[in-house]
Amino acid sequence: MWPERCRAILVSKPSVMVIYMADLLVWEKPDLNTLPGVIKKAIVEGRAVIIIGECSIEYEGRSASRLGNGERILIIKQDGSVLVHRPHGYSPVNWQPETSVIETWTDDEGRLYILAVREGPREVLSIVFSRVDLAVSMKLSDKAEFIMYLSEAEIKRILMDNPELVEPNLRILEDEKKLGSGQADIYGVDGNGRPVIVELKRIPASREAVFQLYGYVKSYEAKYGRRPRGILVAPSFSPSAIEALQRLQLEYKLIDLRELYRLALKKGYRKSILDYGRKQV
Amino acid sequence: MWPERCRAILVSKPSVMVIYMADLLVWEKPDLNTLPGVIKKAIVEGRAVIIIGECSIEYEGRSASRLGNGERILIIKQDGSVLVHRPHGYSPVNWQPETSVIETWTDDEGRLYILAVREGPREVLSIVFSRVDLAVSMKLSDKAEFIMYLSEAEIKRILMDNPELVEPNLRILEDEKKLGSGQADIYGVDGNGRPVIVELKRIPASREAVFQLYGYVKSYEAKYGRRPRGILVAPSFSPSAIEALQRLQLEYKLIDLRELYRLALKKGYRKSILDYGRKQV
DNA sequence: CGTGCCAGGTGCCAT
DNA sequence: ATGGCACTTGGCACG
């Protein structure tokens, strides 16, 4: 049933085991009393910890939550970030961001307490394990650079190199022009010398985006005494966005992300992976 | 150095091991060729998989990204959701939501490929492991109910039970009144019979919240021919929010989340955990 | 530190 | 499916 190169070891009752390798330690069915030491040592040495077992959770901070007993995966990273994952879904059910300080101990009944505390705002995450099936401690080395394509920043770069994609004869004057409390994505002048403010969205534009653009237009008008054109650039527009655009006398321009991506691919000589596993027709 | 109840086993060269328990299997330094079978079997049986090792990642979908070799933690959950975590931070560096379909194989050079593909929108996540230190497969049982306190929904419930916290003599008429494209949090009438629209924020209110409220007020006016009062209720207000409130002739009301939480505690007989680990003064 | 704003935002619920 | 919006949003940049 299992690949033949795997050996299977049946462990019928709780036991404790450490497999020691270069930088990975594994405890199977550990005595919970040993884990506070494991966790503290890991944190001191910059190691990450994974604990799999049955726990209950309380959180209190900006909000508050409670979760009864269940089997979950806990990850404590080197920087103090904590994640608790249930068996389903993308999001952790509870977590603590990286600035948290971790305390851990066991009580008389052998339960393992893990407390992740963060200040400003004060938030407390309390995890109590009644049973641990597996604990792993590891030092991860990961120095690779993460490269993101098609972010709003990259789209803006493409549009600023090719302003005719927004409007013919548009001349870019300024990137991230400060206006009022925020900053306009792109500022320039059109073929008739009229100032143009461009707000760019890489996702379908909602009414919020229109208000954002409107705020820049109003700030510009208040500052320079001249009403600029305002153009919302996005791959699509919600009905409420279009209604608001018309009401506030603003313009909009569709962009085709695929087209922009082809442009980026051409410039960067990158190969698409989107066809992986696609059904052959 | 380690707690004395732990046994340490030194593994000097790659080997393959399975620890079999009720519902948890562990492979240490597995031959990568065995892992596609492990993963496929896990998915079929509704088990989650954790793989720790060195991998590179490509993603393409709504955006696109690339990440070179590094040591990471991969989680594949029962529902097809995939998370890849680097050694630092709260967020996974790459992921795939729960609807993804997972394919996995190895190539001639023994590298492990894991492809998570999602449709609508089509997104492809490709993970290639060149080395795996640990693989875990487990069936997690977690039926507990997650209870969230102090969400906006709970705050609204408290305010609707105690409308005087918003304004004396306020009478609530409607919850989530549909107005235009969105819906106002609370709708009622004040002591003088004038309609009141309340927009509630559980976080510091920004200018966006003011525009949101303004949209509801305008929609109400357009629909009923009468300008209602608009009250923004929040724990604090940004300067730009206050400026916008005054410009648009809207009102605002501070709420004290702690006070509301005490109310909720009193009703729910819950005990705060915020004092855990706080320094004694 | 707060303020503003993007994010492959995610999640929930509505039509 | 799309729209509207809250979220312990997280994350970054900037003053």
C-alpha cells in the first residue's frame, strides 16, 4: 500500500522520540512537560516549531475569540509569529503577528500552555494543548528573493512607459503626486494642456476607488485653482463605480491585464506557466 | 541539554522512516519518488500533508510571482488549500485556496513537483522540491465552534440593544437598510422624528467611512426626498475623516470598545484573558 | 507611532 | 458568478 521503500513503525502507546538531523528535530507523542523547554530553546536558537495535537484557543485584543478542543496545526516561527490552522481553509483560525513574545509552561494536569503576547495594541493569544501527537523544531534557511509580477507598481511602470495606453497624447509629469492627505498614482497633462490625474486599480474598481480619485481631483482644484480631468484606470468597473464616476464628472479607461502581461513578458522574456495541466483541446 | 525523557537518534545519511500512529504518519528524509503516492493517498483519504524541505516556487493567476530555492514549510489541507511558509512572517509567501486541484509527480532527476490548479479565475501554483527533510500526513478532527466576540456584528447588536449609547431617544427602525448599492448599518429616528442613518466602524474611522455614510445619506435623500441625519460611530476618527464629516454636514459619535466589551462580558459571563502575563505593578 | 493605501487580499452574504 | 463590505485584515511607505 505504501511505497515499498518506506518502513512502518507502529507506536501503540505514548512515547517520546527525537530524530536528530542537520537542523530538524522530531518528537513523536512527546510528554507535554518536555515541550516548554523545546519551544524556548527553539526560540532562542532561531528555530521554527510545528506542533500537531489537540488544543483549545482563546484570543483577546483588537477583538476576542474562543475555540474549544480540536486537532490543529500550530506553527511558531523564528520571529515570534504564530499560526494555528484548522483542517480546512486558507486562513489560520487564530494567529499572532511577528512581534509577539512567547511564554510556555505546563500545569499540574500536564497540559501545555502557549501564550503569544503582543503589545501596541496589546493582544493575547492563549493555546492549551491537552494532547500532542508530533512536535518538530527546525532551522530554515531561505534567502531567495521573492519576485512579484503584475503588481500595481509594475502595471504603473508599464503605463508610465506607454501613456498612450491610458489616453493618446498624455504626457506624464509626476509619479505619486502628493495631493491632500494621499497621493495620486499618476499626474500629467493631456493633448490640450489640461492637467490629468490618474487613479490606477489592478482589480475591479469599486465606488471607493472613485471617491479616492475624486479626493485627489478636489485637492488639486483647491490647491491650484483649476479643475483637472480625473481618469480611473482599471480592468473593470462596478455599476456603483460607474454611477459615481458620472455623478462626479470623472472619466474611466479599461485596461487589459493580459495585454499588459504580454508586454511585461516581452520585456522580461518570461515564460508563462498558466498552461500547465490545462486540458488538451 | 534536551529534557532527559527525550531520546535522541542521530541520522547521519538520508533514510526513510514512517512512524505510524492512530492518524499520523511521518517520513524522515524520504526518497522524493515516494511522495507523490503519499500526497495522492492523503488527498483521497481526507488527510492533511506537511512537507518541510528545499523548494522553488512559481505562481501565475491574478498576478504572477517567482521564488528561488529555499527551505520552507508546505501545508496541503484536506480541502485542497495549499500554503507555503517561509521562516518569517504571518503570511504564506504563496498559496492556493481550498478549491484547488493538486497534481504531483517526480522527474528524472528525482525532483518532486506539486502543482495546485484552480479555475475561475485560473491560477496555477507550482512548487518544486529538490530536497525533503520531513513529510507528515495526518487526519485532523476538529468540530469545535469558533466564537468571535467584538466583531462589528456584535458591536451592532449591543448598540441596537442600547441605542442611547449612540444618541438619547434614538429609536431603531431597521437593521442593514438597503440604500442604493449598499446597506446602512443602522436606520432609525431621533427624538424629533428625523430619520437617522448610522454607519458603524469597530476600527478608527478614515475618510472612506465618511464617504460610505455620505453615500447612504444621499441615497436616502434621493429615494425619500428628505435629508436624514448621518452619524458615524467609531472608537476614533482620523483628521481627514473629521474634515470630511464637517464638509459634508455629518455627525460623529465616539464609542468606547472597552465599555462595550464589559457590557458583552456582563451579558455573556466571560472572563478576560488580557491580564495574562502582564507585568505586576 | 499614526495615516494612507495596496493586496494574488480573504471571507461572508446578498442578489 | 458579481457586488458590497468587514477583517484581530497584513504589509509597506511616509511624515
